[in-house]
Amino acid sequence: MIWFSKGVEQGDDSCECELALIYQCGKGVKQDLDKAIDLYTQAAVKGNETAILEFINSFIFTNDCGICTCFKF
């Protein structure tokens, strides 16, 4: 996590995306969805496609259980 944090300080979009995932899942840190969203957004603005897809899949199309909430079947 230290190296990802250093990369974020340098503005590295890959590190922003990886650190976002760590905060999203709460792996080794307290889960912080607001921080995850901020980091995904920073990376997405720089054109990081993984960050864009993770943000869409995790925070727009699914709820916490991974169930699609946008469409009713």
C-alpha cells in the first residue's frame, strides 16, 4: 500500500486505481468507499480504462451484493 500511496502522490493513474480497489474492498485498511470513489475518479479523468470500468461496475450498476440495480428483470 505504501508504494501505491507514493504513486498516487506522483499522480500515477494505475496506482490511483489499485489504491481505490484496496479501499473499496477494505484489504489491509478500513473500507472507505468515498476514498475509493475519489481515487477511481482521479484515475478515470486521466483516461484509465480499468478505473472507469471498476467505477461503473462497482458503484453504478450494482449494489453492495453485486446485484444489478439499474434494470428490473
